[in-house]
Amino acid sequence: MAYAYLFKYIIIGDTGVGKSCLLLQFTDKRFQPVHDLTIGVEFGARMITIDGKQIKLQIWDTAGQESFRSITRSYYRGAAGALLVYDITRRDTFNHLTTWLEDARQHSNSNMVIMLIGNKSDLESRREVKKEEGEAFAREHGLIFMETSAKTASNVEEAFINTAKEIYEKIQEGVFDINNEANGIKIGPQHAATNATHTGNQGGQQAGGGCC
Amino acid sequence: MEHSTLHWTLDSPKSDNCLRNPLHKQQSLPLRPIIPLVARISDQNASGAPPMTVREKTRLEKFRQLLSSHNTDLDELRKCSWPGVPREVRPVTWRLLSGYLPANTERRKPTLQRKREEYFGFIEQYYDSRNEEHHQDTYRQIHIDIPRTNPLIPLFQQPLVQEIFERILFIWAIRHPASGYVQGINDLVTPFFVVFLSEYVEEDVENFDVTNLSQDMLRSIEADSFWCMSKLLDGIQDNYTFAQPGIQKKVKALEELVSRIDEQVHNHFRRYEVEYLQFAFRWMNNLLMRELPLRCTIRLWDTYQSEPEGFSHFHLYVCAAFLIKWRKEILDEEDFQGLLMLLQNLPTIHWGNEEIGLLLAEAYRLKYMFADAPNHYRR
């Protein structure tokens, strides 16, 4: 399947916050109330369209348990986007965000786009973390923020797609070195050919943005 | 994408989704196999058996003889068990093979009694500490994970069963602080629990209501599952200690082994930048339990318990044989995504004893050819 860009994502956050359910809702459009627990990392993918361009998302869903951290850390490096998820009905999962963020920043490339997600927004009656708290945390740390429900699918598309839009904009601005795959971005086969011509004409890194 | 089509057919509620959003039809792929309940567990390993052949009857007779002789010949029992243990004698055979029960028949009853009391002594002594600060995280993790263990089988959704699993895992975890509880260990209780439960249940265990059992029966099942699981874990502890060195080592060994036995598959992975850790981590961490129906795991464990270092060493050869079993499907996939989706969702849903028998035979052959010839094995 032809695509203009491939973006790699990683989903992180405490155990049981709904990381795998978010991914399943995004890739398969269904919800599994009791989900098998994720061991190490698991992979999912979907194509989206931004600015009329096909973008392939390859997503690594990680296990939340601390024991797997040494395995999951290695997936930060090749990621262009991260979804950092907490559960609005469990205060402790919100309290751990700082640790997660430090871990992510330390092991990823500095341009990685991070989307903060307060999941389980359908469980309003059990809410322990106010929406404003999530917004404030995101503002303070320069993250995008959204509340989602993997169960009702509310904002799930938006969470994945807005992250991609941000990455896409950064590419336009020339922030990302798209020729370095360690940034979690790959130019699609077709695009690469166009890009090469441009490179011939204009040279340098701008070409990637120029042809879009 | 031939394979994704195959997965789709196993995957029930997707058709309406595709209608809802036709744009994503081709791109959206199933994340995990959705395994129908019936196919997952109900066969001769866990429930009502089909009629026996003469050969099976003879085999069962042989087991009964071995098991009832004054001192069970364990070497002989291993030899007989390697190709599969008959359901009727599996509980006692597993207790013997795991080293939980002594070979001497007279000592068995008192041993069982003592070990069961010992286990419930632990419960009395430690279980109340689950809400204390130093054990809180462990208990909370187990508590979150239990409902997610075998989520599709009704048996495991019963509160009594979930409480049993919680106690077993919590006690094991706090008695093994070097590793503690690591996700995946929860799965390892299941085969023991099902096999020991089958001692009391004639019909399908998957739908059995455990409140029909007496307190004593339930206690025996719980304690025996705990001790047999502990014995198993003793052999693979480095899978679960900090940074999981046992798994790292085994995945590396798998890679090396595959590069020797099937260069084409190995090069195919390299070409599409698939790393062994990306799919085989789970194979090691959960002993292939996530890749196979439960009935197959039970059959596999007959052999693992008969084979020296079955769970730690022989498992590597089983993984290699398992991977090569899919070589055609693997070589047909021509991108990273297709390969990962395939390797994460290998279609073993209809597998039974026959497939496991073949897999084990191939693993044995590989072990014979490569294990004792390190130079041959090393690149």
C-alpha cells in the first residue's frame, strides 16, 4: 500500500489505564472490556489521511508493568510520537505521569511529539482526576492533551490523528530530519522518488518539506 | 494481504465496523486472535474424552501400573509421559513429574497433607499483609491482572477461582522477592489449576461452577497448583528477575538457532528489519501460552515435565520448531507490518494434540542435532 509517510508511535502509561484498548479501538474500531494483558510490546498499524496524504501509523503498545521497563524503553528511540495515557478514575496513574515523562524524554529523540491522554472519560461518576488537572499538566510540560474513552470511541481517532498532524507540521517546518529513520519517520516509496528529484534540484533537507 | 484475511475470518465483530468506515477497511488489522471458547479448551486434555482406542487403553494400563507400584520408576514415567499423558492419570503424573510428590506410594499421602497444610500456613501468615505498604503494589498488580487472565473462559471469571489465583500468585511473589510478580506468571497457574480441577470434574471444565466442589477439594487444588507452579518457576527464575536476563538470553539463542537451521527465514527477518525480540519475547515470557490454545499448552507441558530442563532449555527448540512451522507464511509476507501481524497472531486456533506432537518431534530433532554440537550450532 502506497503511503507518503510512515510515523512510528509508542503508547506508554501505567498498567490497566487502557493502552491496548485505545489501540484496538483505533485499529479495529471495537472495544474489548476485558483485554488480555500486554506482554512486553505489541504491534498495531493503521493508515490515516492528513492534508490529502496517506500516512501509515505503526504503533508499539507497551506493557505498563515496571518489570518490562528495560524492554519497553528501547522502543522510545525510534518513535516520532508518544501517547502517554493515564486513567481519570485512578489518581495514582496521574501521579506517575512525571516519572513516565522523564523516562520518555530521556530515552527518545528530542522532537518526539507527546500526546497526554486521560482515558476512561465515560466513567464520569468514578472520576478522580479533573479535566483541568490534565490540561494544566499538559500545558506545563508542553504536551497536547485530550480525554478519551476507548469504550465509546470518544476522541480516540482524534488522539491518534492530532498527534500525527503535529508531527506532520513539524516536518513542514523542517524540525524533523526525515532522512534519519531513528526519528520514527520514514518517507513512503513513491514519495521518496519525488523527493529524490527535488533533492537534485534544491538540495538538502528542505526538499522533504518542499514537495509536500 | 492473504494472512490478514485469514485472521479476519476468526474475528467476529469486524464486519459492521468496516461498513461504518470503509476507508479503513484494508488498513485496520486485528490486534490479537479472538479465540472461540469451545475451540480453546474442550478436547481430551481438559474435558469429556472421546472413546478410547485399544492402543490408548494399553497406554493407560501402563501408566496405572507405574503409578501404583510401590516405588514409581520416574525415568520410566518420564519416558511414557513424553508423548502425552492420558487425561485420567494426568493430575497424579504431573504431581510426580514436577517433583512435588515422592515416588514412594506410601509417602505420597502424608506429603500431600503436609504440603497443603504448609501452603495454608503461608496464607495465614502472609496473606493479610497484602494491603500493607510494602506489598501493596504487588497485590494491586495481581488484583488488576486476574480478571484479565483467560478473559474468555467463564471458569476464570468466577470470584472463587479469582481469589484462588490471587492467593497463589501473591504468596509466590512475596516468597520470591528477587523477581516478585511479573505479568505472564499469572498464566502459568492456569494449566495446573485446570488439570487438578479435572480430577473432580467429568464434564467441560471451562464452564464448571466451582461452588459445586467441597472446601477440601478446592483447597487441595489450590495448594497443589501453588507447589507445582513454584517447582516450574524454580527452573526459569531468571526469566523474571531484573531486566529479565533469562528471556534476553533465550531470544538471542533462538535467533542464533534459526540462523543455522533456516537461513532463508532468518534473512527474511533481517531484510524487513524484524527483530526476534519483537515477537519472541512473549513466547519466552509466557512459555508460548499466548500463542496456543490452552489444551495444547497442557499437552506441551506433559513433555516439558518429562524432558530434562523442559521449561528452560527444551522450550527454546520448541520455539524454533514453532517458528519454522510457519516458514511459508513468513516468506509470503513482504513487509514489516505484515510479518509482525502474522507473528503476533499465528493461526493455531484449531490446533490439538496432533499438531503439538509434530511440533515436539521437530523440536526434539533440532535439539538432538544442535544442542550437543555447540560448534555446529555456533556461527
